[in-house]
Amino acid sequence: MAQITREDLRNFAIIAHVDHGKTTLVDAILRQAGVFRANEAVEERVMDSNDLEKERGITIFSKNASYRYQGVKVNIVDTPGHADFGGEVERILRMVDGVLLLVDAAEGPLPQTRFVLKKSLELDLKPMVVINKIDRPDARPHEVLDQVLNLFISLGASEEQCDFPYLYASSRHGYAKKELDEPDGDLRPLLDMVLKHVPAPQGDPDAGLQMLVTTIAYSEYVGRIAIGRIARGTVRADRSVALCRLDGTTQVARPTKLFSFEGLKREDAEQASVGDIVGISGFPEVLIGETMASPEAPQALPPMTVDEPTISMTFGVNTSPLAGQEGKYVTSRNLKDRLERELLSNLALRVAPTETPDTFVVSGRGELHLGILLETMRREGFELEVGKPQVILKQEGEKTLEPYEQLILDLPTESVGAVMERLGPRRGELKDMQPFGEGRSRLEFSIPSRGLMGFRTEYLSLTRGEGLMHSVFAGYGEYKGDLAGRARGVLFATDPGESTTYALYANQERGTLFIGPQTKVYMGMIVGENSREGDLGVNVTKAKALTNVRNSGSEEAQVLTPPRDMPLERCLEYIEDDELVEITPLNIRMRKKVLDATQRKRMERARAALS
Ligand SMILES: Nc1nc2c(ncn2[C@@H]2O[C@H](COP(=O)(O)OP(=O)(O)OP(=O)(O)O)[C@@H](O)[C@H]2O)c(=O)[nH]1
Ligand SMILES: [Mg+2]
């Protein structure tokens, strides 16, 4: 047996805070490394291939591609930057030998920069740094480079790790350079840095196979494809492989296909060895964290652990009066099967049963993490109803702990007072405050995750849309007791039917409407926000009385204020404990849990009497 070093191969991942330009950089690298034909039309951010990724302009899933440079094959993994998908980054770091940390030259390091750097340092990876977007007029690259160094130091990086190689770059314009005063060229300095600083994979190609399954892809033709990096040994398309399962059993089968990654495509391969990133199909039940091994002496690698979920929500079968009209999958069986399937690849997700078979508690890393799952399910044809997101508390001896976030606000200095005032009752604690560019400030808070819920909407209106806000889970801390709920009540429908302009017009000065005319409503459905405290029933389906028709010519036109747009995540933030969000392929509605107002009152009174 002999260790070899694969000088012909490199594997690295690009990591950063959300929007710092990772996917744009991958585009530029692939283009300049000649992955696309000269005349090939390539869409922007080609790696964001999932529909939801395209719509939202963010990366949700890690993906790999490869290019060739100076005779070396380089596998490159693009990762998501949003904190809710941190679990996705944590596990793919096990697949690479190096990471490239991208930092926006104007924004500087932000919470997720810290998170992904910390995870990389823990795995002993030696990061390369790219100060990106230096073309921005507000770029301050030198200062940001200093801040990055401070971040390394504060995370306890070794001397060697702190001596990181770095470049200044613009991924949008496709260049990188060592010194700012050099002319803008291309990305060759970056491609060279990768070859020089990402260690070539090492291992014994003759030892028994070991490959940790890090990602699962799916193809209509071959089913589940287990993707991972070969730690040792060699895999051949025509030889059996043993799958060491998480439950301790072993399953031996011949792969139906062996894939390697070339550019953006999967290609058939005959064999692959130490350091190669490959896909193996033929194991329909394979799970992330399992090991592909040699059938002669199967040995599992330690499975991956990712941080625990911090937030949970009930997912239930749709019980609204309009249930079953818009979706294909509406039963508890459908829901249970779908959630079980999701667990196979969504590592940071947990699902638990409740007393009723129609409802499950689903836990994840944040509202966006669960929101994306809900959005995916509704597109597949599911109908369901979900409850208000709850943080997951922990018990430590006598003490109750709750999750906290590190919150960074970047906002016009004139809004600082108003914003601080709102964060007080939400139990936000100011940690740091710095002037940040012209007329702006950067504030850092520690705040219970609960206190942050629903804050985004308020914050955007307080800063007239000029505020940026970033948060990341920072750990568990002291439970801060009850927090004030929503300041205003809702307008709920008292009568079922279809909303009319006439009835909406009559009610619109009572608050802010969430629906327009010709919308199906039911009793107890939330149709707007009351301008005062407490809920108010409104009839939004009333038609104009016929006697008025005669004078209609003289009547002024009834012009409705456009309804407030309430997309899914906003609804999740908005609802209170006694309310639900109803999700169907065609509609997102909010409702009271108990639809009948009289019954609701009676239950409230009973509850009050009890306590
Ligand atoms: N000015 C400037 N803008 C850039 C540059 N690179 C990326 N952007 C812009 O920044 C935004 C985010 O770019 P992405 O490449 O999607 O960022 P990302 O890091 O992949 O984002 P996530 O995957 O969601 O974390 C887009 O609007 C890009 O056009 C750059 O070098 N200069
Ligand atoms: Mg991206």
C-alpha cells in the first residue's frame, strides 16, 4: 500500500456571507477556464439552477462543477450564504481540501462570514481570502482586509492560517489582482492561487474504498445519486460496492452508474480514485452521512453532525373550508410521506409526530429554511396549514435557555434612535455601534431569536427601505420571559363568499387590507390588519344593495388602496399563536385557528378562567 498525492486534482469550496458574490464568481471562473463553448449562451448565475434559487436570486443548495487549468482538474463547490442554510455548508466542507473566503469590499465581514470561517478553521482547512466587489464605488478594500485578519484572530486561527493568501477581485467584471494599483486583468491570479494553495488530495488508491456520502442528487433515469469525495481506495463502475448504513447494516450492490463531474455536467466514468468527487447510483435508499466502502472490509467513516435546529412549526393537513380545492396532495398520509422523504436529504431538519395524526412538528434552522420547504411543497401540489414559528427552548438544570442571534444592522444614522426604541422591548442588547460610511451606522445586537421575529418588516419601514440587516444564530442564553406580541389586531371575515369592491371599500379605513376584490374568503379568514388593538370582524362579501343601482351614474368611483402583499415568509412572521397560515398551490391565506368568532370568545374566556 502506498500513499499518493494527486497533483492532477484540486477540490475547493467558495464560502461567504449571503450576496457577497460566490455564484457570480463561479460563473466567471467557468467562463474563463473555457468550460463553455465560445458561442454558448450562458445565463447569469448558472449554478443557481433550482427554480426557487432563480426567483429569489439566492443559492439554497450547494452544488459542484469542475474546470481544467494547467492540466489540473479542479472541482469547485458553490455554497449558500444565507444563515438558514448553514447546515448545507457545514457538510460540504467535508468534501474539500481548501476554501476560498469571499468578503464584500464594502460590507466587510458579516455574521455568516464568521460562521463559515469558524467551521472551516475547525476542520483545519487553510482559507484563501478574496476581497470581492472592489468595483463598488463605496469599496474600502484595505480596511476590509484588516477586518478579515481580525476575524481570523478572534476565531483563534493558527499562525499559519492567519498568514492567508489573498487577492482583490470583482467577480462581476471577472478579474482578480494582488495589488489594487495593478491594471484590471482577468482571473488568472485567482486560478493560480487555487492551484498553489489548495492542497492536492492524498490517500492510498489500493486501500479499501471509503467515500462519505455528502450530497444526494436525483435523476429521473437512475434515481438517487450519492455524491462524495473518495477518501481512499478506488471505485469501479463494474465492481460491487458496500454501503455502510447509518443503522449499522451493510448493503452490497453493483453501481448502476458511476459519474464524474465535468464542467456543469455529470459524465459516465469507469473508475475513480483518491480525491475524486464522484456520484454513485444504484442504492435507492442511500442517506447523507453513510459510507461507500469496499465489500471485502467495509469500514464506515464518522457520520456528519450539523448544528441543531432552533425553530419549529406545526405542519398540518389543511382544514380550512376551502381545503381540497386547489392541491393534489391533501391527506395526512401524503404529508407524512413527503416529510419523511425530505429528511433523507435535508440534514438540519427534524420531524416529530403530535397527538393528532394530521399534524407534525417540523424543526429547522430558521424561518427561511422552513419557508423554502413549504414553498417547494406547494409547488409540488401540496395543501397544508402551519402554525406560528416557535423557538426551541432548552433546559439546563433549573434554567430555561432560548436561542439568541447576533444581529447586525447597517442603516442611516438618522433612523438609529427609532430602531433602538423598537429593539428594547424585543430584548435586543446593543453590543457595538460604529459610524459606517457617509451618514450611516453599523449596530451590533445580541437578541433572543424570538425578539427578532417579525422585526424585518418594521425595520424596513423605519429605515424607509434603506436598512440592511443580517443575523445568525449565536448560541443559547437566558430565557427572557414573555415578549409583547403583535401590536395590532386583525380584520377577519365574518361571512363566506367572494370579496366585493363595494364591501372592501366600506372597510378599508378600518385598517390595511390583505386581499383585493373577487377573492374567495371564509368565516374566520384574516383579510387585513386592524388599525387598533384587538381583532375586528368585517363583512367583505356584501354586494351593493340593488336600490342604489338607479343612482349609480352619479356615484363616485370606488377606488381601493392596493392590498398589502403578504408572501409566505411574511405571513409566518405575522401570525400569532391562535392563527394559522393556509398554504395551497394557488393561494396563501391566514386564518384564525378557531373560525367561529363566538366559539373563539368562549374558548378565550374559558382559558382566562383557568389561569
Ligand atoms: N458590483 C459588484 N457586484 C457584484 C459582484 N459580484 C456579485 N455582485 C452582485 O451581487 C449580488 C449577489 O451575487 P451572487 O453571486 O448571487 O452572490 P452569492 O454570494 O452567490 O449569494 P448567495 O448564494 O445567496 O449567498 C448580485 O446582484 C451580483 O450581481 C462584483 O464583483 N461587483
Ligand atoms: Mg450564490
